[in-house]
Amino acid sequence: MKRIALIGMPNAGKSTLFNRMSGGSAKVANWPGVTVDLLSSKLLLDGGMVEIVDLPGIYDLHGFSDDEQVVRHFLANNTVDLVLIVVNASQIDRQLSLTLQLKSLNMPAVILLNMADEAKKSGISIDTEKISVELGYSTLLLSAKYGQGYSEAYNAIEATLRTSKARPARALEQDFAVDKAMETELDNLVKHSVDFPAQIGSTMTEKIDSVALHPVFGLPLFFGFMFVIFQAVYTIGGPLQEGMAWLFETFRDLALVPLLSGLPALLNGFLIGGVFDGLATVASFVPIVIVFFLFMAFVEDSGYLSRAAFLMDSLMSRMGLDGRSFVMLLMGFGCNVPALMGTRTMRSRGLRLLTMLVIPFSLCSARLQVFVFMTTALFSPQHAPIVLFSLYIMTFVVVILTALLFKGHFNSQEPFALELPPYRLPTYRQMLFRGWHEVAVFIKRATKFITVGVVMVWVLTNMPYGVEPASASSWSGIIGEFMSPVLSPAGINPELTIALIFGFVAKEIVIGALAVIYGLEGSALMTGIAEQIDWVQAYSFMLFTLIYTPCLSTIATIRTEAKSGWFTTVSLVWPLTLAWVVSAGFYQAARFLGY
Amino acid sequence: MKIIQRLSEMQVGQTATIQAFHVDTAFKYRLNGLGLRVGKTLEVIRHAPFDGPYQLRIGSTELMLRKRDAHMIEVLM
């Protein structure tokens, strides 16, 4: 099968193009360096199947950071029939340098000048004929985002694929350095084929930046903006969650209970009180997660994240981190795993490890479900969103604390330069893709360990046979009692202890586990929990959930990314210790003050 | 009169031409990729608060650079 590789600088739109061509949903954001793994897909081209690979964006083929190594490694070990060089048309003056490097490797290629819509808007006109002739590569304008110029691009790709000779897998030659001659060639090429207006840069972006990056108001504005978003997620997602919970409850009472009434009591209890209640409770939170990710997609695609890096870099540098670390923390609000992989753009190991140590404190969407559940159950509708926001603040508090404590061990002098892309709006299509992607991820996780998790919780709470479910003599009761000397100082009772133990696997299991342990679902579950614990215990439990050892996937990612057993151990033990200290400290202090 | 100085000494709104880089090879390639090359003209758009990074424009690209790293670039004003 023939193989096509997408190569280009960070934020040139490779992933958007890849999604268009493959119908896939690779993660896209207006942030340089989103793709860190290889994504590949099969495509019907010219009557045959072709493999297409989306490579991480690189500035230069020399490759010093881990993501650049990925590209070098790929080209050294795979035969490539065609390279699609994706260039941001507005930045053609510098981005063609990568094309020149690829040309010196005799790579068969087609140049795609992407974001043609943006370039046209800023008054840049490009003579693609001239570039084609000068470089010997077919050169075409297109807009991956809005889907213009595709048929011409496909024609050129098919034609080139038919005639060009593949570059066999072999190590990259070291002599393609950006020497003076190549720089001159680039300048001449751009001078003869591109017409830039006198004033480059979008005035819209400049106007927004003058507010967003204001020396005094920039930072308060950023945090205000975050607060509004989390409020909106809560306000829109809350009722959707209640609606879903009601639907599941009705289905259970009207259909499931009568249908399964003929089964033996134990099996009946297992299917309804175990599998259904557990999964339905977790599933009812999916709408909140989708709403959250729609907002997240908007922020990521807007280009505001780079501005956050700009505003926060100075404060982060005092903690031994940089602006990128801050943005990875924000991405971690979605899911910690891609945020951890995003640290590959960092070259200094110290900086990278310190960032990886703090990312798991980021209140991810799975933990958000637990907190929405607990705050709704234990706090008034007026207080709940504020309590939720206080947990986001806690993320930053423990990040700062951890970074200051550990920065001496993870030293870094890495220089830091980052592109500030123009502001952009995501298309509806991109937002829908993103929302759908999250549902797909949830279904995948639900069918795997969430189901296994709730089944195991059911077994623990209902065994040995004949025991009162979740009572002190059940297995879960025994484990809870055993752990109680450790966790009761934090106000965490045996029921919550079992939920925490399973939360180690995935945070979504926590609410599923609570449903199974209490044998309740939906609003009844919230009432049931509110009767058992007070708000001090609930908040202590949430603090513990926020800080303690992240899920299994996060630990696995830390292990593969850091390639160090020692570091993995630290990132297991430290959060666990800190979680206990913070929760117990909070609980004891609150009780001492008479709450 | 033209003077050679460090990029870190430039004020907001000033433009200058890049003269030399005193950075390691890896970072030089990164800067080259972002469009910073000897002979190119750049403009300082703003400084971030708390002694933070500089926002620069070079050709069609805007980027941020820490003051410490800006100090390693010589410019002609």
C-alpha cells in the first residue's frame, strides 16, 4: 500500500486536513503542537487504498525535542511515497523553509498552502504557478477548515502519486542544514511569488490582544473568563444531567423492574442494583462532559491559550515552569492524558518532569462529574457553583505548592519561544466532531473498566452471600473498617472509602460505585448521601478525590512518557500523601471551628 | 545613528534588524523556524506584566520570547 505523510510546522492545520481527508476526529486546536502521536488512516485514492499519516508539527527537520524525534524516526524507518507539505499560507515567508529542507532530501511532495481564506482576507496573494515551477512541486491553495480547493488538491496528489518515486526508509542525511544559500533561496522565492500587503497582521487580532493582553486587566480578565465558562457548563449541563437521570430512573421503574422481576433475587439485584444503577448514574453525567468539551473546543480553537501562556509565563517561571506548563494544566481540565503527552514539545527533562508532576492535579472532566454530583447533593443551588469553582482554585494551589517544593529537583534553563497565532473561530463541524468524539471515548471506557468497576463494587458490597448490602459484615464493610484508622481523620466513612479505592482505576467509577453501595439511583441517591454525610465530610472527600493518585490511564501515560520507575513512584506517592494531609487538615480545622 | 544592542533592551513599538544569535544550536533552529533570522526586521509589540515575556512581530508571525532569551539576540536599531 502506498503511504502519504502530512508534514508541516506546528499549527499549520495538518490535523484539520487529516480529519477532512479521513473523516476522522484527530484533536485540533489553535495551539502549536497538538498532535504528538502518529495518527494514520486508510483512504481510497486513484482506485487504490492509500495510508495517510498525520505527523506532529515541526519547525525544522533537525529535531531536538521528542515530537521532532518522532518525525525523524518516522522518515528514517518508513518508505514514504508522497509527502503533503502543509504550509500556513499567511506565513509562507518563513514556513517554506521546511519545504526546502524536504526538497534537499529529494522527498516526493505536493505543497498545500492551507488557510487560503485567511491569507486572502489579509491581502496576501500567492503565485502558486511560480512556486510550482521553481521548486518542482505541485503547489495548491486550499482551506482545510472550510473545505475549499479539495478537488484540485486530490487531482494533484493522485497525479504526483502515479509518477513520483518513493523515498525508501533510511536515516535523514545530516547535511540539509539551513545554510545561507537556502535562506537566500527562500527569500528570493518569496519575493518573486508572494505579494504581501504593507501592513501584515489582522487588525481584529490586534484589537482583541490590546484587551486580552492588557498589562493590568489581562490576568483578571482571564480568570473571570474561566469562571464564566465553568458557570455556563454548570448552568447548561446541570438540568441536562437531571433530565438524563430522570429518563434512566423512569426506564428502570417502568420497564426494567417488571421485566426482571421473575429472576432470582440475587441476580435481579446484581443486574438492577449493580450493573444498571452503576452505569446509568455514570451515563447521566455525559451531557455535562459534552457541554464542557464544546466550550473547551471553542477556547482551544480560538487561540486564547497562547495568550494565557503569555500572561502566565512570568509567574510560572518563578515555580520552575513556563507558559506551556500552564496551558497543559488548562488542557488537563479536559483529560490529563493528552496534556501529559503535550509536554513532548519541551526539550529540558527537568521542566518536562516538573510539568508532568503537576498536570495530574488538573481537575479533569471525570473528576468534574464527581464534584457536580457531590455539590448538587450537599449544597444549595446558590452555593454549589461557587464550591465547584473553589475546587478549580484548589488545583492551582496544590500545583503551586508542589512546583515550589520540587523545583529544586527538576532544574531547567530551557529557552522558550512560542507562536501567538491569530484568533480564530471553530466551525460548527469541528465542535460537533469534538462532542461526538467525547461520547465515543465515554462509551469505550464505559464498556471496559466502568462496567468491570461497578460489578466489582457490587460483589464487594453484597458478599458474602446473604449479607445486608454494604453493611459492616460485607466485604466492602470489612475493607472500609480496615482503612478507617487512616481515613476517618479526614471524615471519609467506609462507604466513601470503597468509592475512593475504585476511583484509582477511573474517576467516573466513583459515582457509579456510590450508586451501587447505597443501592440507589438518580435523585434518590443524592438524598441518600445527604442524609449520611454533612458538607464538611463531602468537601473533604472532594479534596481527596481532586488531589489523590490520578486514574490508571494517567499513571500508565506518566510511565511511558517519563520512562522512569522512580518518577512514576513519586507521582503516585506524593499526590496520595498530599491528598490525605489536605483533607484531614481541612476536616479537623472545620470541626475545630465548630462546623 | 544606528546602534547595536540586545533585543531585551528594546522598548515597545521599536523596530530593529537581527544581527546575531548567542543561543545554542537547538534553540537557533527553533527561532529560525519561527522566522527569526539574521537580517530580518522585528518589532516589539508589548511586554508581559511582572517582567514577563516580550511579544514580537516578524514578517507575518507573532511570537513571545522570554526577556532572558531576548538578551541573547543582538539587534541593530
